[in-house]
Amino acid sequence: MTQKPAFHLLRPETQLESDLLRTPEFEEGMMWGVPRPGHPEGMVLLHVREVLDNIEAQDLSPIDRRDLRLVAIAHDTFKYQQEALSHQGRSIDHGHLASSFLTQWEVPSRVREIVQWHDEAYYSWRMYKMGMAEDSVVRLTRLVERIHPWWSFFERFFQADTLTGDKDPTPLDWVNKWLPQVGKCHQLIH
Ligand SMILES: [Fe+2]
Ligand SMILES: [Fe+2]
């Protein structure tokens, strides 16, 4: 039997990774996408490979590595559903779609949470770029408050996800610059 592209390229390491990749949702989601700004590689599958390679390059405990791989495999898989819903006039972020899918699976809470909010730091930075400096920091603060027990886990994923394709790496520096000024959150994190 020929190996499916996702199995060949992503080389699942656990039963859970394999089971997820076998679902119709992951099979369809991994093949979605054409080359576009930020993602010259096109398909989600190829982006996930890059994220996994970046995770591999980090110095991680076995548990962090296992959980970050799960986040990587799930985080952008539901872009195809986000797009289909947008054609019906509905706006639901792919991270939220992925997170609600994962409620049917035994994954650690932090995996589901980071999948859900994975683009939130990027969205905050984008508001800043659009001239909404104050709102952008409020949004970043809300993110930190939501996920503060797992902030360093989030940062690791954010880095692995951002340093891919031809994405602008500026959001990484922007988050680092604003984080200490996020007041209350600063105490939560450091
Ligand atoms: Fe995303
Ligand atoms: Fe991504």
C-alpha cells in the first residue's frame, strides 16, 4: 500500500499523531493551500514539516517535544474549514476550529489552548502595524492572561511557526519588546 503524503512527510511518532493524521479532517486539511505571501510552500502539510523541523532544532524535554509536535500537526489543519465557512459569511478562526475538534481527543489542555490561540500574538502585532498601538498591547495582554501557565511553551511554538516560509520575523521581536510592559502579566510570567 502506498504511504499517504502526510505519513511520508511528517513521520508520526505516536499512535495519537497517526490517528489524527488518519481522520478525514486532517487528510483534507493537510492538503489545503496554494503558494501565497508568507506561505510560498503552499500546502499546510509542507508548512507543518517546516514547523516540526524548527521544533526539532530546539532544546526540549521529551514531554515538551511531544506536545509541541501535536500543536504543530493540528494548528493550521482547519484552514480549509475556515475558508469554507467564510464563503458562507461566517468567520471562525482555524485555531478555534482545531481546538474544538481536539476536545474529542485525549490531548493535554495546554496543547488545545495553544492550538486555539496560536495566531493571537501575530494578530496583536498586525494591529500594531495597522496603527492600533494601544489595542494591540491590550490584545497581547489578554493572550498572556489566557495562557500564562504555558507562556514559555507558547513562545517556543510561536518561534517555530514564525520562522517558516517567507514570513516576516518582526512579530517575534515585537512580542519580546512589549512583554515586560504588559504590567500584571509581567509578574505572571517572570
Ligand atoms: Fe495559523
Ligand atoms: Fe502555522
